[in-house]
Amino acid sequence: MAKADGGRLTTHVLDTASGLPAAGLKIALYRIIGNSHRKIHEAVTNADGRCDAPLLEGKTFQAGQYELVFFAGDYLRTTGAALPDPPFLDQIPIRFGMAEARHYHVPLLLSPYGYSTYRGS
């Protein structure tokens, strides 16, 4: 897998139930090689629902398979949302591939009972 010095990975999370950015949501990034998952980064969203820096960029960016895990249950509990025990959504994994040295933006739109994602810009 070729290294790519020009790529970067970013994300942000919007709480669609409240209409606000999801501040304080923990995110873990894993690199996937075969059956192996290796955690390579962890971040928490800021007041704008974004990470303060790209999750990968420059020399740390490599083409390949990745997984973002959003700790939605922990975040939703802090908002006071009425959640069952266990919550319907707790940890949300999003697995994706990055094939070239470009900007990959993987946002999450979140509510207690659903989520969506897409490749943003």
C-alpha cells in the first residue's frame, strides 16, 4: 500500500435530534489489515462537533481500509436523552477505504435511534 503525503482524514458529528453539533463525542480510528484492527488515533469532538485536527494527514496518511468508531451511547447519555438500557445505538463503527491521496471527510449524523454517513468534502 502506497504512502500518500497529500491526503487527510477528517470527520464531524451532528446531533440531528437536537439540531446541534455533537460536542464531547469520543472517536477511535482503526487501521484494518486483513482480520487485524489496530487503533491508531483517538479524538474527542469540540464545541463545533469537529476534531481539532485531522485524524490522519501528511506522512501518517496511508491508502487502505479504516474504521471509525463513534461512542454515541456515551455522548447521548450526557445530553440527557431518554435511552433504553442498553441503548439502541452505543458504538457506531463505520468502515471505509481510502484509495488515493485526497481529502476524505466522513461525517456522522446522529440521533438516539438512527444515523447516516456519507463521503463529504
